[in-house]
Amino acid sequence: MRDVLLMVGVFAFSFIVGYILILRIPPRLHTPLMSMTNAVSAVTILGALMLFAVEMTTMERTIGLAAVALASFNLVGGFAVTDRMLKFFRKKRAHD
């Protein structure tokens, strides 16, 4: 139980620090930042999938599944946003 409380505390602290840092980033840096979070989400997914190879309790497995689902959502959404932003910089064709 102590380990779970420690993990929740680290999560809450990193959430607050991340939120404060994101608020201070200029809008023109959001696309490169989104690309970096895609890489972090991919690492999170790989780490969680590797942890599924060891024996876990139902609670740990549920939390791991939630981590994989949320990281996958962030990964796919991040690539979609990055792709949409990059389309703004492409030259338009004559027939568009």
C-alpha cells in the first residue's frame, strides 16, 4: 500500500509540474513539444507492455491497462495534431 501511495504522490507532483510548465510554453513551440510527448508516450507503452510479462495482481494489471490506453490515446492524438499542424506549412496546389 505504501508503494501505491508513493506512486500516486509522484504522479500528482509530476502532473502539477507538467501543467505549470505547459502553460508557460509559447504557442509556436506546441507542435515540437507534441512530437516529443509522442515519443514519451511510445516509451510508456513499451514499458507497460514489458511489465505485463511478469506476474501482477488484478489492480496492477488494471492500472497498467489504463496506462497503455491513455498513452495510446495520447500517441495517436499527438500524431494527428502534428500532421494537421504540418499541413499548414505545405504549399497549396493550383487546383485547391
